[in-house]
Amino acid sequence: MDTVARFLYEFLSQFFSGIEMIIMGFVEGIKNIFSIQTYMDIINHYKGDFSMPEWVVVALAIFLLVLVIGIIVLLVFLVLKKYLKLRRNVAKEEELLEEVNSLNNQVTNLIKEKDEILAMKTSGSGLRTGQLATETVGGGDIAGDIEDSEEENNEDVEIIGSRFSKLIEVDNEYAHYKQKDYKNSFTLEEFCHKFRHFAAYKLKLYYTPKMIRLFVSAIASTKLVILQGISGTGKTSISLAWGKFVKHPSCVASVQPSWRDRTDIFGYLNEFTKRFNETDFLRYLYTAGYTDEIFTVILDEMNLARVEYYFAEMLSILEMHDTSEWLIEIVQSSQPSDPKKLVGGKLKIPPNAWYIGTINNDDSTFMVTDKVYDRAMPIDINEKGVAFEAEPTEALDVNYSYLDNLFNQAMIDHAMSDEILDKIEKMDDYVIAHFRVAFGNRIVKHMKKFVPVYVACGGDEVEGVDYFLAKKILRKFEGLNLSLIRDEIDGYIEFLDENFGKGAMKECIEFLLRLKKM
């Protein structure tokens, strides 16, 4: 044993002495590197032999040595700093993992509590395994299958509900609804008269006969009407009055600056809850699809966000001639529990709904683009109404189909005359030649709807053409270089007086003169 002990001592001593030498050598090396006294002794020993140029070399050597030592110290510092930061990150990750584990345990406990509640509900309702369970949501029965559990002495109850609670409520409300025929017999002129006096008598809102004609004609010619002008002139009020007049209060959608796409007006499917966040806008349109009555959506302050962003799909859909193609995708796939009128995840936009946007042009709003204006009918409301003695007038029950037939009949009975169409064609050529602005087929088609209805409402044909051209065509001049077209304006006014009669195109001339002053 003594021999083995001596062997092990000598054998391992060789190893550990080597390690000791390495450590001591490292420590001695560090001492030598930072031994300032030694450096000073060397310098003192040789300083008497140095010439001036040699002292420059000595100074350079001292500088380089200090620089190298400084770099070494900096590198050691950075390595230590990175190591400590890494350790802190590892510690944070460990804390997060512990927190995630804690949350997972809480979720597990909540699921267990939910299962216990469902089991209590099942036993309390007297349901047996495999029996069909129903749950009433908004007045309707939502069926769910209760399947046998593979675990002993346990029962799982699956209750399937619709992800569209508001639309299901509408389905239940209109489950036994029958279309109503109100036996309407009024003319468009009588309709405008009643609307004007209703607004004044019931709501103390006063509008000129021309303003009412313009409003009804705009509705006849397009589904999107834009009311613009200074604040406080009754843009929103006339829209609300219209909804009350036809006995279907308007749905007000207050546009927010954050709106970017159609989900802001229709809602969206919450992937976490698997429920659809339905907006009042969506519910209102869905309800309109059940009836033959008039519905109105007010896009209040519609240019607080870019209209062509959140309303882009609606602009395209409402442009289609065939209303059976007015479909918009609400969800990507359908489920058996979805609302009745949501077919394949798509909603048919009802033709009996109109969209009225109000605009205040100021620094806080976006400019409405030509794409939107070309598809809408703008109406300027810049004057407060003058009070008058109104006839006692009540709201009307109006069938959409009857009003739509009046619009279509007006386009036949009061179709624009060939003489007016020839003058408009000449005007188109003149505007192209002098201002490089063209009408386009969409605008001409739009005008052929607007002007006849304006005449049927009691207006004059030239007056209707004048207003339409001023708001739909001359409005484009604002985007031109005014300094280049200013000299052309007087000639254009002379052209209008010559072709349509002296001062007949009052709206156009007033716009041109105002443009000239800018």
C-alpha cells in the first residue's frame, strides 16, 4: 500500500503541479503586464543614452503599449458584460417559462370547472347520454348533439350555437313575416311635398322645394348620396328626417379615422372566441333583406377615413347592374347554424337600402377622390332653411317596389329630350377641347336617371341638368391648374349662355365665377 500511495502522490502531483504552474504563470504574466515600476526602471536605466529622435521612438512605444493594454482591458470588459446580459436573459426566460406553466395550470383548472358546470347543467335538465339537447338563443332553438363519452361514469354535452347572435335574432323576429302592400298611390311630386312638410311640421327642419327634389332625385339615380357643405346646415338632419318619414329610422354609422377596410363596417370573426363581432350596420342591412320597405344608412363624417378603403367593395358591388350579383363575403366558409340569409358565407346586399354620407371639408378630413364622386351623387347644403307654415303631415308607410317603379316610370315619361342631349354632347366636346376633361359613359347614364326624376318631382329639365353638371363635371375643374384655365372660363360661360339660354345654367356659371376668383 505504501508503494501505491507514493505512486499516486508522484503521479497526480505531476498533473496538479502543471496546473499550478499554468495558474501561477498566468498570474505572473498579468503582474508583468501591469508592472508599472518595472517599466519605469527600464526607462530610467536607458534614459541617459537616448538622443532626441530616440526619445520620439520611446514615446511611441509607450503609447502603443498603453493602447494595447487598454484594448485588452476593453475586450475583457465587453466579454464580461455580454456574459452577464446573457445570464439575465436566461433568468428571464426561466421566469417566463414558470409563468407559462402557471397559466397552463390555471387554464386546466378553468376547463375542469367548465366541465363540472356542464355536467351539473346536463344532470339538472334530465338529459341522457346520446340525447338531443337544445338551447334557446334570442328566441330560437340551437340544437347540439350529446355523444357518449369514452370515459367511464362521465358525460360530455356539446351545445352548438350560432356565431351570429344578432342576425339569428333577426331571423327569429321575421320567421313568420309577410311582405306588406301599403297600397301607395302618391306621385313623386306629392311625395316630395309630403316629405318637406313632414320635416317642417314634425321635426322643425326647413328645406326648400328644390333641396327636397335634389335629395329624392339623387336617391333615384344612385345608392350612394354625398351631402357636403358647412357645418350646421342640416346634412345629417335631412338624412335622419328621411328615415323617420318612411318609418324606418336611419342607421347611423359614425366613421372613425382608424377605419381601413370593410371589417370596420361589417364586423369580423373573432378567431379566439369563434364568434362574429356583428355591427349595427350589418344587422340593419340583414333586416332590410326581409322587407319591401326603405332603409337608410348614414355614414356620418364619411371622409374622416378614406372612403375608398373601408367602402371599396360596396362601391364596386353597387355599380353592378344585376342586383342578384350584389354579394359580399362576410365569412370564408358557412356553418349549419349560420343565419338563413347568409348563404355560403356571403350576404346579398338588399336593393332597398341607401347610403348617405355627410362631409365636412376641413383639415381633419381626407379629400374624397374622383372614384367615389363618380359613383355617388353629391349635394351641396350651404344654406340654413327658412321657416314656413307647414301642413300637418304624418310619416308614410312606403313600399320600396312602388317607389322604385315611380323612379323607373319617370325615366320613361320624362326622358331627357334629344335637344338637351345634343347640347350636352356639344358641351362635352367643348370641355374636352378647352379643359381636357371628359364626361364618361357612367356620368351620362347617371344623368339620364337623375334629370327625369327631378322633372317628375316638379323641377325643370334645364335646372336639373345645370345642377348635375355643376356637381359632377365642373367639380373636376378644381383639380386643374387654375392659372392655365382662368382665361378659358369666360368663353365657357358664353358657350353655356348661347346653347342653354342666357343665365339658364345658373349653378354652372356661379361655380365657374367662383373658380375664377380663386
